[in-house]
Amino acid sequence: MPTSPKYRPEWVKAVRRTFLTGLLVSLPLAITAVVFVFIFRSLDNLLGPLVMEILVLVGIPGAAGYTLPGVGVITTLALVFGVGVFTTNYLGRKLWDLGERIVTQIPIIRTVYIGAKQVIDTFSTSNTQAFSKVVMLEYPRHGIYCLAFITGGTEGEVQANVGRNLVNIFVPTTPNPTSGFLLMIPKDDVIELEMSIEEGIKMIVSGGIVTPDYIPVDAKNVDGDDK
């Protein structure tokens, strides 16, 4: 009698479960390895050949025609650290500001530099006031909710022409949270959440796959009473 196509022996189910478990565990490791290998090779190819040419010019024996893996990465990290040391003192900061003003006067380079700097400043961990709160609001229509971030209270001409208490909301896109929409909506229409800014960004980037743990207020009170 033929076996039903819906029927699966237990050992087949066990193999399938084991394989899926291995796949779910291996994929993050594989993706992480690929990303770091790409970054390593990119940095190494950036300054590695230049360093080896300098060694040849200096007269280091055996440097000609030889590539030393990792020298570009080490050189790049040393340069970044050097820039940090240079810009943390008063004179270095002044010289850096002067160079930045010169760069921002060049038309095409100005657009790229300012845009990149704004994105980095916005999502930098040191800029703690960029996003003040994770919120939920109905967007793009009634009955559909999205995650967003409060960037501050609406001020100036916009606030004066509305006559209501508005807040500036940044609605990021998935999986790239550096792009999105600026909305100015009444504060009463915003639902504030308890999750942190980092947790909100992780949830948006993952498309909702990574959801922060949540303990309701009532449960917290019960736990506190039990203690």
C-alpha cells in the first residue's frame, strides 16, 4: 500500500528539525564571517599595497613583490587612532575645524560629506539626544501602526501656524533605518513605548523578527510585591 505523501517517518522529522536548527545557528555565524572578511580585505587592500611600496623605497629586503596580510588593516586602525588623538587636543581640533570648513566649500564633496556626517551623528551612541523616545503611531493610515522615534518638540513657524502641541517624529524604513520620513503630529496621537532606542532600531532593522522582551507594568508590580 503506497505511503501517504503527508506522512513522514519520525527519523525524517528529527533529521529535518536538526538540520533547521543547525541552519539557524550557522547562518548568523556565516553572515558575520562574510562581513568581517569583506571589511578585512577592503581595509587591507586600501593601504596594504602603499605600505609595501614604502617599505621597498626604504630598502627593506624582501619587501618587493611580497604582500603581508593584515598590514593594511593595522595601518588603517593606526591612522584612525592617530586622527582621534589629533582631534582631542585644542590645536588639533582647531586645525580639523579649519579643514572641515574648507571641505564644505567644495560643491560636490560638500554634499557627500555633510550627508555622511549627519547620518553618523544621528546614529552615534554619543549623540544621546538624537532620539529621545521610541513611539508607535498610526501611519500611513488609520488602523496600521509603525515604530518611530521622537526627535524633539516642534517649534518655530510650523508650531505657530498649527496651534496644537506637535512633536517631530522620525519614521525609519526597514531594513535601512538611516532613511525615512519626518512627521509632525499632535503629541496626543503618539503612543510612547518602554523599549530603548537600541531595541527599537534592532526591531526595525530585522523587520520585526527581533522583538524586545516586555514585562507589563502589572507584572512588575506583582513581582515587586512578592519581594
